Amino acid sequence: MDAIFAPWRMAYIGGEKPEGCVLCRDSLRSGELVVCEGKSCFIMVNRYPYTGGHLMIVPFRHLNSLAELLPEERQELFAFLDLSVRVLAEAMKPEGFNIGMNLGKAAGAGIDDHLHLHVVPRWGGDTNFMSVIGGVRVIPEDVVGTSKRLRPFFEKLQREVCE
């Protein structure tokens, strides 16, 4: 018999479900998963990561098309991409990265009405036997712990970039 324990899921299962876009809620931006905020975008740890350290860069404005991005949003989005890669490289020492957007349901977007960019750190062998044989991903650190661990790196590197 297979048994997978994920006690942090109970808060979601038993909790009140938010209405509207989950990436627009002000409570999300002030929450424990947000590791960095700018003028038009924020960076958060993905609540349902592909690997440990999986980040999402999200514009504050609710939009679902690259064409809708204002020049300053586009600039900050990609500055935050650079910052995210630098933070993850220093904090987690990955061997590579997957970076991308899923635009539209047909492209695999789980949240298709609010554009966001994924930054996924990767290591050789991170698609281990659990994923291949059991069809299960093993994330060794809870996302709040990941957020707490990454936040000081973001604060340090963001200061360096802005100076």
C-alpha cells in the first residue's frame, strides 16, 4: 500500500477557498511565501513546487498576455528573473534551471488568467526513482521553510543590484 504524508495540505483542504485570482490577493503578497517585492512585480516560492526552491515571478497587475505588460513591468520581470537565478545559485547550488511561462490552458497553465514566470532549480538526479517509478515527487523541505531560507539571500542580493 502506498502512503504519502503531506500534513501541510490540510490547511488547504479544510480551509476557506479564496474567490478570484489567487495571484491577485493582497494577502498573498504580504504572506510568508513572498520573498521579494518590487514596484510592479513580486517573487514568491511556489506553493506546489516541481522541486525545492521553485519560484514564481508575478506582476501585481492582473493580466494574461505578454503584450499587456507595460515597459516597466517587463523590465522588472526580467530583472527579477536575473535576481532569482542569482539567489538560487548562491543559496541552493543547483546544477541548472528551468525557466518558463505557460500561457493558456492548452500550454499547461494551472493559473491561466494571471501571467507568471517559473524559475525551477535543477540538480542531476532530481528526477529520482520516486518520480520515475512511483509517479511522485519528493520535496524535502516545506515551502515556508524554503521561503525563510531564501529571503535573506534576496535581501542581500537585491541591495547589491540596486546600489
